[in-house]
Amino acid sequence: MNRRKFLRNTSTMVAASAAPAVALGKPKPVLTVAHITDVHITSGNDIPERAIAYLKEVTDHKPDFILNGGDSIMDASYDGTSREKVIQQWEVWDKFRNSASAFEMYSCIGNHDPWWDVENKEEDEMYGIPYVVKRLGIPHRYYSFRKGGWHFIVLDGNNKGTTLDEEQYQWLEKELEQLAANTPVLLMSHYPILSVTGSWEGGQHGDLVKLKALFHKYKDKVRVCLGGHQHLLDSVWYNDVKYFCNGSMSGYWWGEGDERSSNAYYYQETPPGYAILKLYSDGSLENNYYSLLDNRKII
């Protein structure tokens, strides 16, 4: 082989061996997902207008869809709450939701959403969780869906001890089992399954030990769990699963706070906000939390 031919063949081999390095770069996100939680919407105090303006900030990120973590209305769960008050809150929610009708929204049920103080519990269609399912436009109190190669599971932790009931747990186990190996899974519950803030604020899943064992069994699939309820911001990494408690849209329930609030409208040290997630084809992800008070990325 002459020198010229040798150099030409060598250059071709170098170029071919270098090509895979470009392909092995960081994958592009397959989905951009917004996570809002604890909107606690109601009438008065300019709350509907403020909430709609906040939702516009969320949709300015052009997410593929929105995950709503529950406590959509201020409260229907307290004793003495009237039928009229419950209906009024859901009507305000409808206006809020319709302001972003161009975006799909997948919701879970918060503890403040169901109405319990009903005289004829067996006959009144507004009693309990089925009415919330209807108002949120979701298929069931727990359900799943697929998008962009990811599998999404929405849970209902509104059971005794803030847990999944046995029927739901068996369904969840079957969901994870039947998925193809390495299918990335995102789970959302109103209550955080595992959190830092649960050590002083309470409210995380009572069955977290059972759930973390299940997630470890399917560790090639379960990648991230989203929660709310606390109105506080934290993140936990355990057994290759990321847990994000993503604050709240309402902050200090739309009020200016109390002696525990580090700033106006904060709940303790957390400003009202929302999260934007970037989900990648390889199962990796990013979770960024934005303050709604100054449109500043916190993490």
C-alpha cells in the first residue's frame, strides 16, 4: 500500500470511529412537563385573577401538558362547609382551568377537594371522591397514561393513614410489572411519598416503606415521584429514585403569611411556585422550581 492510500484509509477509519461520540451526547428532552400543586382556589381577595395570571406564567414555558397535584380548591373537607360554598369553589376552578384550555391537564385528588359533610351520603352525588373525579375530568381516582415513551401513574393517597388502599396497591404493582424493562415511570401523588419536610410538617405517605420496597423491585422503571401537600420545597434521592415535593401555587394559601413566613406570601421558607420538568428518552430528568413572586428559578 502506498503512503497516499494508507493516509486516506486511516483518515476514513478515524472519522468512522469518531462518529459515535457525537451520537452519544446528552439526549434531547422528549417532554417538557409543568407540575402545579395546591392551587387552593376560591373567590375573593383577587385570588382568581392572581391564579390565572400565575397559570399564564406556567404555560409560557410551553409545556407538553400540566400535572396538577391536588388541593385544587381552597377546601370542601371541613365540617360545616355548605353545598353552595363547594359549588362556588369548583366554578372558580373551572374558570382557572379554562384559562389554559389549550393545555392538557392531568390531576390527582387532594385532601381538601372532597366534600364530606353531607346529610345523605349514599344519595348525594356531590359526596366524597367520585364528585371530585367528575369535576377534575379524570378517568378514575387513580389512573395511568403514556406520553413520549414515559409512563405516568397518578395515585390517590386519601385513604386511612394517608396510604394506598389494597385495591390500588395491587393495581400499581401490576402496572409496574407489565411494563417493558427500562420503561421510565413518573408517579404523582398529592402527598409526598418521601420528603425532607415530612420530618417536621407531617403529611407524607404512611405506606412509604412499602412503596419504596416496591419501587426498588422495579428500579429499572421507577425514576421520579412528585408530591405537594406540604406547600414546601424539597428533593430527596433514594435507591436511584428522585422525590420532589414541589411547593405550592398558593404559598401561604394566598395570604401574606404569619410569623413562620420568611417573606410575604411564603409558607415558611418556600415561595409560591411551580416546577418545570424536562424528561429525557434515557429516563433521566431535570426538575426546576420557579418562584411566582419574581419568576426566579429557585432550583
